[in-house]
Amino acid sequence: MANDAIEEDEKAWEAALKEVREETALTDIRLYVSNTFEQYYHPKSDFIYMAPVFVGFVGEEEQVKLNEEHSDYAWFTFKEALQQITVPGNDCVLSFIEKHFVKVKPYTQLEVRWWLDE
């Protein structure tokens, strides 16, 4: 994301969908709340950054069309993705997603749409 900040009137899940759509042109996305978070401590500002992690399932017919912010992309298996990690803790997030969203069917109540239909 060029600007990691969420707009004032925007929810985190809305920002996630907006960024994916803007940067990849993917639109057929089933978005789930993962119930896990990315977090790190920023020593210079003495700030703890914490952001919810979302899981998106993309329709098979969808084609990635990158915007000007990106020059390339790749699809990885979880094993391959774990080998690409450069930030400590991201391995735990990926393993969590694989365990709770890939190896088993995700809970319906975690799908963002489920909350909107209530």
C-alpha cells in the first residue's frame, strides 16, 4: 500500500478490500477475519503497530492485473511462502492461516459478509 493508513470513516476490512482491488484488479474475493494480528514494535517512535490479518479467497477465473505500484507477483504454496518470509512472526501468521483456513473449511461466522448480512 502506498498509504498504510485507513481512511477516517473506513473499516479495516474495507481498506483491505479496497487496496487489493486497486493494486490487483481482483474483485471476486471472499474476505474472512482471521482472528490473528500482525504486530511489531517501532523503537524510534516507541509505537506498537497492530493490524488485523484478513484471509481472502479469490475466484479461480480472476486474473491479476497489477497497478503502477507493483511490477510483479507470484503465487506460492504455504511451504514456499514460509521460505520467503523476511519478518519474524510472519511464519506464525502463515501457519495459522494454513491451519484454520486451508486445511479445514473456515468458520462461516468469520466471513465479513456474514456480519454484514446480520
